Amino acid sequence: MRRSLIVAAAILAGAGLAGPSIGSQLQRTAAQEAAPPAVLILGSRQAESVLGKEVRSKSGESMGRLIDVVVDRTGQPRAAVIDFGGFFGVGNRKIAIDWNALSFESDSTRSNVITVDLTRDQVKAAPEYKDKRAVIVLGSSGSSPPAE
Amino acid sequence: MNVHARQRPRDGAEPRPPSPSAGSAAPPLSSGPSGTAHPSRASQRGLNWFVFFVADVQTGFGPFVSVYLTTQKWTQVEIGFVLSVGSLIGLLGQMPGGILVDAARSERLVAGVALCVIATSALCYALFPIFPVVFTAAALHAMASCVLGPCIVALSLGLVGYPGIGARLGRNARFASIGNGVAAAAMGVCGYYFSAQAVFFVTAAMLIPTLIALSRIRPGEVDPDLAHGGATPAVSQSPQASFGSILRQRRLFILAGCIALFHLANASMLPLMGSVMTTRSGDWATVLIAACIVIPQGVVALISPWVGEKAQAWGRRYFVLAAFGALIVRGLLFATITSPYALVAVQVLDGITAACIGIMVPLMIADISRGTGHFSFAQGIVGTAVGVGATISPTLSGYVSDQFGSPVAFLGLAGIAVAGLLTVWAILPETRTGGAAPSENEMVPR
């Protein structure tokens, strides 16, 4: 849906409506008066939607599906909310995992899967993620400071 | 066990040719004054398999909806909304659904239509996972389920009559349980190897064997009057008088209250335990939770026919008390045991509870509504109470568990079950009438 919108916008822009260079790098131009917005095209191999994608551990254990993304005030993604564990809707819990612990590179063997640098045993005891509460992010280390 | 299940019920009168019924409008062949019917083996088998396949169809909804819509990039808010609308309609539709079934002259036709609606909504899920379509499909599924549930029980009563209904409901519970288990396994495999979408195609395809099973039930053997709790002269009265005959039944509302307490205590016990199990054992949690779901199903499949027959012989109250007793013990054990394997074993109690409640509730409603012609409406009243209890339960236990920890939540649920047990003990009367005409003496609790 979103991709088709982008494509439609790209076609409009390409039809001579003063679109800037198509397929270029990210352009954050300040809002010009009534000029059409800048257009950016990301190839399907470059970028992909992540909602609903399966998350696996490095050893291939299923960790659940990515159901939400937590961003900070600057809009930077900080954590992925994963629907973890359970069987037939019983016992599954929402757990927040550090954004940096996720790897989105789809290798040739397991395409279309997000990999996380944690095991099920490490994740099992994590407190449940709840909307509008302090988020306890699992696997936060190194680059990102711990949650306040 | 199997041998018993296939036998005709023994209590009350042995099957005998119907005596000429004086002044009754009932069809001549199927029922006598004591509500005895003579279904063929073919019809009984047809009903067995019908119950089995309906359980298959209904399993496809439930947990798969949430997973499937997640893979379709639905947000949690949208999924939650659709599921809530479904359960709200499932709650509010109970009584209208019952009234509709009571008004129907052919339970088979109504059941068939409801099934077609459910299969269509499964197809809608699979083909068009967009909001307006899924929203409508969820609403239609909930409405059709409100009709299908009472329809199966009405078909059962119309087929076997009062003397056989205990054994028949026991067999229904067995086949529903097996159907659930088989469907869950098959659809789990299907969802794993193909996609969550495939589950809904399979669900829709299950319509065909379900309708074949339904067609095996011979329409001439289902007495429409008996199916609705027996036609009495009251039926020809004004609608107010007719509905009054059921609404004046104090026992029905006592039963509804007890069952609401039961579901308030029971509905969130397994989910809460599953959540605890996920926290405690990472790698094995999935297998252990699977065992926690499968074990009660197996117990229900095993003991249900026996429970149904013994309820006919001993009375209903013992089994309701047993169900609450097992629920209390389960809550206490969940609060204190930490070994995951012991927790799985405790789920045997869940099976005992489920078998007792699953059979006793429709059975007692059948007793209470006997002679009113509003059997399904009475089920709708109790069904509404079930919905209220089951809806509040997770919110309540979730809150207590967050604030005070899961052991306190389990103890709280056990406490509600104690209140339910005492209520049953104190005011829920025995409803068994032993195959004879209903008598007011039965209202005295023993």
C-alpha cells in the first residue's frame, strides 16, 4: 500500500512536475511554498516494511513477530515490540527488544526474517511491554544508553 | 467407555414405542409425552460428526485471526478493535440468537445457513484482509456462532429427547473436544508450512464435510417441538405469556449467576498460567503450553460420555459442585506449584471441570426450560452470563497479577470459585426430573 503510494508519487514527479532527481539520496529540503514534495525511491532490496515480520534468534529459534516500533522524541527507533512465545494464543507476551540488537540483513538462506542477537532463554523473563508505561528494553548495550 | 457411549441411555424409560399422546401437537412418530424419541444410528452418527466438524471450523477463528492479521501488517489497535467487536456481538447476540433458533422449524436448515455464513467469513479473511471486509466478516461470524451453538443443542434434544439428552450431550462434548484437538493440530501444521492465510482456506473448505455430516441427520427424526423444549399449550398463548413461562424460572437465573461466577474464575486461569510458563521456561514453554491445552481436551474426550450418563442417573448438582471443586484446587495449585511439569499435570483438573460444566449447563437449561418452548432462548440468557464472566475475568486477573503477582491472582480466582461453590451449594436446585414430567418438588435443593 505504502509502496504503491510512493510509486504513484514517483510517476507524478517523473511526469515533469518539477520533481528533483529521482532515485537520489535522501533529500530533506525545507518546505517550499507550493512546490511538490521531494521524492525518494527506495528499492525493495534497500528498504522494507517490518511490521508483522518474523523475528528469529541467531540459531534460528522463532522469537515471534514484530508488532510495533518504539521511537524516542527525535524519532529514532529505540526498540522493537515483539509478540513472544505462546501457543495458540495462550501464553504469548509483548516484549521490547533493543533496536540495535536487531539485524535486518536478509541473508540468502533465511530471507524475510529479522534476526536478533538474543536467545529465547534470555528473553523469557523480560517484563511485558505495556503502552504508555516506562519501556524496559531488552538487550540494550553499547551504542544506546539505557532507558531512563 | 466406548461401549457405554454407544449404548442407549439407561435411566428413565428404556426406549419403547411412543404411547399415544393425548392432545399433543407433536408429530406422531418421534416423541411421546415423556419426551422419548427414537433416533436412528445414522442420525446419531451424523450428529457426532457434525459436532466434530463444527469444532474444526470454529478452531480456525480464534488464535489464528490475530497472527494472520499481524502478518498482513495490521496494527495491534486494529486487531484489538476487530476482536473486541466480535466478542461484543458474540455477547449481545446470545439472546436474539436463541430466540431465532426457538422460532425455527428446521434446526438443520438454520445450522446449515449459519455454517455457510461462517465459511464465507473465513474466505473473506483469507481473500480480502482489509479493514471493512474483515470487520464485517468478524461481525457475521460472531452472529452466526450465536445461532450455531444453541442450534446444535436443540438438534440434539430434538433427536434424542429428554431421557437421552445427558448421554447425547456427553457425546457432543467428546466429539467437539476431539474436533478441536485435530483441527488445532492440522491448522497449526498448515499455518507453519504454508501461511496463516492457508488456515482460513482450510476453515472454509471444512464447510463441505460439515454439511455432509449435517445431511446425515434425518430431518424426520428431529422433533421441532422437542428441540425447543417441548410444545405446550402455552405456545399458542400470547408472546408475553410464552416468554413469561421461561422468564419466571428463578432457577434459570440462579444457574446463570453461578455460571457467570464460574467463568469469572475460570476464563483467565489458563492464559495467566501460560504467561507465567513463558516467563519461567523459555525453550520448553511452547511445548508445555501446548500440553496444557491438549490435556484438558483429552480428559474431556475421555470422560464426557460417562459424565453425561451419570448426570442422568445421579443428578446434575454433584457434577456442578465437582467442577467448582476442581477449579478451586486448580487455582490453589497454580498459586503454589512452581515445577512446570507439575503445572501441566494439574491441567487434568481443567479437563474434569470443562467436561462437567460443558455438559451440565445445557442439561440443566434443558431441564429448566422443559415445557416452555424456549430452550434456546434460555441458553441465550445463560450464554450472556457466560460472556460477561469470561470478558471480565482477564481484565481482573491481569490487574491483580500486575499489582500483586500471579500467585495472588490465582488465589483470587480460586476465591471467586469458592464463592461460586457456596452459591451452588446454597441455592442452585437439582433440576433432574428422571425422564418424567417436570415437578415442582424438584426445586428443593438437596
